Amino acid sequence: MMNNPMLARLQALGLIIRLPAVVAYSGGGLLLAAGLAGREYLSGTAGLNMLLLTLSVLLLHGLAAHAVNDWIDWQSGTDRLSPGLLSGGSGVIPRRLLNLLDLVRISAAAVILALILAAVLVYRLGWPVVLFLLVGLWSVAAYSLPPLQLAYRPFTGEWLCAFPALLAVIWGAHWSITGKLTRRLILASLIYSFMAQAWVAEHHLPDIAADLAAQPPKITSPAWVTRRFGLQAARLVPALYAALGLPLVIYSRSLYRRPQIIHAGWPALGSIVLALSAAPDNVQATTAAELLMMALTLVEAGLLIALM
């Protein structure tokens, strides 16, 4: 533990944010939205709007959602038992950098600050911004907090919380820049978001035993598959999630009659191979696969900007 309380707090905040995960999830989504908007829209005003939106995303995803998740998962016991290198929470509690009350205060402060920024964005852009904000707040609350606690239920955490929150980030950012949502944006955002869901599912693999032993049990999608089909079958979850974007890549190629769009499928194929080849009971293997899948997700964002 650090002797300087201020430095300890800053270190704790840095750990909670989990910057690599935020960059490879929401950050890539913001990049995709800005890239697809095009240079003609990226004026000084749009830049300020994007900055405010990025800060709001950092507060809601990086601080509020992660602090609440740390708080709940420590109490259920899954973070205490996790052998994960990237999973198992931020580690601020076992390192004695923060306590549970601190996590509650951080999440509340992050939400309040995000609401203040949202008010500024509403003033600048109009009331539709509220819709995107509400999806983000829903994700923060419903993912970890009772009574819904969707992260503890199979498939719902990914598809009713994380997935719509990421789409809200991408669509909200694009709308704040251009004032519209296009079919091109929607297709690209779905392809990217499926890739992001794949590495999130890979992230859960090292924690399966800890999740099942938690009170209440945290039945993530890989944990649910493990219960029914065995641990080795759990690798199919991230592989299938990554595969969901491939039909949309093929459809986009046909829709826009641009053969080069097919190259946007390579990162998904790479993620499928990584997910299938990493043994779910090998923490080092799943961690390496997750990191590479995160990198491929960012590559996917770049390819979609360049090719669609």
C-alpha cells in the first residue's frame, strides 16, 4: 500500500477504469463513429461534442460500471476466488487501496458527473441525447445491481446490457457529429459490437469456477455452457459471438458492391481461431487470447472505417 494517500487514490482510480478494456470496447466504438462520420463533419463544434461524450463514456463505463461491478462481485465472492490475470475485478479491495463504501461513492460521483455532462450535451444538441444516456445508465445499473443483476444470468448481461450500451455509444457519437444515423453506420456498429462481445466472453473464461462458487452464483454465458456441456465447450461462446458479424460482412459486400469489404471479416475469423485454440482451463492461454481479440476488435474498427 502506498504511503501517499493521494497517489493511492489515483492508482485506485486508474485500476478501476481498466483502460485497455475501455479502449477496446467503448473507445473503438467512438473511433468507429467518428471515422464513419467523415472529415466534412469533424468541425470544432463536433470535436467539443465528441470530447464531452467521450468523458461521459469514461465516467459511466470506466468508473461507474466497473466500480459497481467490483463492489457486487467482491460481496458475492467471485472476485475473491478468481485466478484471472485480467478478470476478477480491478484488485483495489485486496490491495487495500479502497473499501466497499469507496466504490459506492466513486460510482455515485461518476454518475452525477456524467449527468452534468449530459445536461451540457442536451443544451448543445437537443433532447435525443437523453435516449443514449438512458441506455448507458440502464447498463450500469442492470448489469450488476439487484434485483436484475443481469451479469449473474446467462446471456442477458451481454445482450441486454453491454451490447445495447455499446451501440448507444456508437450511435450517440455518430449522431452528435452528423445529426443522423445511417444504414452504413448501423451495419458497421453491429459487426464491431459482435467482435467486442467475443472478447468479453473470453474474459469470463478464467472465472468460471469462481463464478459458479459465488453466492449468489454468477452464471455468465460461459459458466452456463460449462454446467451443461463441460468446461471445454465454454470456448464456443466467444467463438460464436465473433462469428455473428460474418454474415453482416458478406451482406455489406453485396449491398454496397464493394468486394474489398470482405476483408473486414478477417479479424472475426482471427478471433474465432483464438477462442477455439485457447484452453478454457489455462489462464495464461485465455488471457493471451483475450488481449489479441481486443487488438483485433480495434483493427476491425479501422477496417470498417476504411472499407465501408
